[in-house]
Amino acid sequence: MSYAAGTKSLHTSDKVNHDSFASIFLGYASFSARIGRRLLPCLIVLTAVIVLRSMKGIAEARLGNEAFASGYSLAAITFLLLLLGVRKRVSSHQVGSVAIWQRSHHYLGMLCLGAYVLHAGVITTGWLESMLAISFWAITLSGLVSWYINRTAPRTLSTAGPQILRQDIPERKKQVALDAYRIAIEAAGRADSAALADHYQSTLIPFFGFSRGLLFRISPTGTHRRRILAALENRDRYLDDQGKELRRQMTSLVQIKDDLDFQSAIQNRIRLWAGVHSWLLGGFVILTIAHVLVAYQFSSRW
């Protein structure tokens, strides 16, 4: 081996090692950044809970009733949680992105959980306190469900093609149904394609013209889609070449309609749980106001 060839090989090896080291370093840096983005807010929430616990002890020592500090801290956190709903509905003055507000809402929810346990404990007594407890734990559960749905929805929706805005889906469904009707009319005008028109009239009109059932909207699956596509393919033995082409076009429309139904079900699920969470939070605020008024009425410490 010549000296030049050996030097070139050495430089190539150094470059490979350098690139490998750089990729490992960048991968580690990216991983550390992701961990930091998740760990830092958790540490902040934990620090805030410790501060609230200290404030509770100070209030108990000075006022004889620690509920003053923990209760109003909980009320302040609840007010901050309500601001996310305000941000979503006010489009004229956009202060920060919705994603940042959503993330802040999640961590404030964790802080609210700690503040509530400090203030009321896990188990409470009394009818008003019990209603408050039920309302709070219902909010917590609905918030966790809503968080999980929002977390998994983008990946789920990606399986149904490009995402379409929720308000645009009904119009797209009407267009697909009209295209299917035109194909059926064309098939009905030809003797060797009449089987496709008959199948459309007996099976596909309800599929294209009506909304899916409640079970599909709750848990959308591809079972009905596969059944319809298999039945369409079975019509090929009654069709000529032109009829088979029309059948393939009808198959494509069935797939598009099913994808639209799937996206509609997932997006409506997101909207439903967000609405449930918001209504429960509103009810908790009303119960909290009633709790404060009753506490002031019967407490001799404040």
C-alpha cells in the first residue's frame, strides 16, 4: 500500500469516527433535552407543593387554621386553570400559543392535585365537602382521559390520511356520497355493470348517506370497512372490464368515506372530553364558592 493510499484511508477512518461521535453526541443531547423538558416542570411542581406545605404550617402556627393558606392557594390555582378555556375562546388577543397554554394547564393540574390533598386530604366528610371531593376527582379523571386522547390522537389520525378540519368533514362526505351516486347511475345504464348498481342500492346507500352508529363513534374500527370492501370485490364476477373499473372507483370512495368517518369520530371524541372536563371544572368552581361562603359563615378563626 502506498503512503498516499494509507493517508487517505486514515483520514477516511478519522472522518467516520468523528461523524459517529458527533451523531452519538447529538443523540445524547437531544435525549437530555427531552428529559429536561419533562423533568424541570415536574421539579417546579414538586417545589411548589413543598412551598404550599410550608405555608400551611406557617398559617397553622400563626392563625391556628391552616386552611386559610391552602384553601386560597387552591382557589388561585383553579382560577389559573380556567384561563386555558378563556385563551381558546379569545382569538382577537393571542397571548402565547395554545400548545404552551395546554402544557402549563397540565402542570398546574398536577399542582392543583397536590394543593387539594394538602387542603382537604383524600377522604372528606360532610355533604358539601363530599360533593366537592367527588367533583374534584371527576375533574382529575376527565383531565387524565382528555390528556391521553390528545396525546394519542395525532398518531391515530395519521392512519386515516391527511388530517381534515372537523368543520370541513360533513361537506367532504356529501361530495363523496354524490360521486358514489354518479358511479351507481353509470353502472345502472349498462347491462354488464348492473350488479354494481344493485349492490349500491341494497348496501352502500346507508353507508354513504347516513352517520355511523354509536359504537363506531365511541370506538372506531375497520371491521365494517373490510366487510364492505370484500362484498364489493365479490361483485367482480358479475362485471365486465368497464364494470370492474367502476367497482374500483366505488372501492376508493368507500375507503375515503370510512377515513372521513374515522377522523370525525376521533375529533369528536377529543371535543367531547374537553367539554366534559370544562363543565366539570365550572361546577367545581361553583361548589368552591359555596364552600368558601359556608366556611366564612361558620368559622370563628377568620
